[in-house]
Amino acid sequence: MTSVMLLSCPDQQGVVAATAQFIAGIGGNIIHAEQHVVGTVGEPGAVFFQRVVFQLPDDHDHAELLTAFEPTATRFQMSVDLRDNSIAMPTAIMASKQPHCLYDLLTRWRSGELRMDLRVVISNHPDHEDIATHMGVPFVHLPVTKETKPAQEQAVLETLGDHGIELVVMARYMQILSDDFIGNYPMRIINIHHSFLPAFVGANPYRQAHERGVKLIGATAHYATADLDEGPIIAQDTTHVSHRDNVAELTARGRDVETVVLARAVKAHLEHRVAVHGRSTIVYN
């Protein structure tokens, strides 16, 4: 079995050695390790982050390993997350009418590029039921209005709970989630949007951008937090445009970037390569 350990603690001597020693002591074999320090090494306030990938005999239980590792974690004041890479993460995709991100994720999932346990597609519109059914994924239509939003959010949460979901992907789900909703899945909801923010807020951002003559467009994937569109960023990308591109062309090129960036962010989360530090992230290679 291949396991991934994500850990963080105050920067100090001996952390790498102690972690490696523990893994060796349980019969593990480290196959990849990467670390990063936020702040100045050796100075107060610096935080050490590490991702360790290691192989273990199949008879190990992760809950027991965490218990065994607890003395080391306590000694170094560590936060620790241990995952079994052989277990695909239970995932839900939420979408509205725009299909590009949903279709792209479904295709990457079916091809094996995104190793997730995709259990349900939820939408406030019925448009994508056929594609979800064709791909073999349950589709749940939960329409919403301003008046029914609290009840609809509760129905969404119940659906996620019924399917045992760990990760929620907003594939252009065009509804603002409440703080209570986000609180049920802290750092486990990934959202995608254009990278014009805070400029060109509101409807028709690409038309606004075209009117201003932008030369660069892009997309940002981030964790959803109570601060709208300001959660820790996981992935971003851009593409150059010119005065020759009309609004439709800008929009199409923006959609292409959105699909790639969202898939990149989801893949990083599924592979346990993202560590959150305040309002930012460390994304391991």
C-alpha cells in the first residue's frame, strides 16, 4: 500500500529525521519527500511543511499508524494528515447551466486521469442529466430560487451526506454558498472562476474585459471560504489575447483555461498535494 503523509509544524531541527525514523520503524519505504518552510528558516514564526510518500505492508491500518505517530507529532507540535493512496476520494460535482467544466471533469474521470470516486452530480438545472446518466453517475436536480435557497442548500447537504462525500467540486455552479454550507466542508470545496477579479465584477465579465482591451485572460481555482472568491488559491493559468479577439472568442478561450485549471486543482487535491497555510497554499509537485 502507498501512503501519503502531509504534516506541518513550527520550523525546528529534527523533524525530517524523526518522521523518516518512524516510517522506517514500521517497515515503510519512503519513495518521495518534499518540504517547504514558510518564513525564515531558524527564526520565530517560521512554519515547516512536508509531504512524504511511502510504501507499507498491506496489513497496516492508518488509524493505528496515526496513534503510533502521536508521540512524534506531539513532540514537534505537528498537524498531520495521513492518507491511503489506493482509496479514491468520494467526490461530488456541482454544476449549473454552463457545461464545459462538468464535461471536462467527467471525461478526465472516465479516462482515469482524475482518480476520484465520483458519486453524484448535483445541479440547480436539469440540463446535464443525460450526460451524467450516460457516464454512469447519479444526477440530482435541486432547483433554487431566492426564496427557497436555505431549503435547497439543506437538500444539497443531505445529498452529499447520503453519498458520503469528502470533496465538492463547483464546476461553474453559479450559486453563492452560505457560510454554514461551507463550514460543513472546510477546505474541501473547490471553485473555479475567471481571473479578472476584483475587476469586471458581475454579469458579462468577458464583455467588460473586451471593452477595456485586455491582453491577458485567465482562470483561478481555489478553496471556497466565507470570503467570496478569496479562498486559498490552488491553481491558476493565463493565455494572451489581442484586439482581434471578439467577446465570443474571449469567452471561448476563457472556458478552455477554466477547464484546465479546475482539473489541475482537483487532481492536486485528490493526490494530497495541497497544504493550506492561512490564506495561501503550498502545492507540492
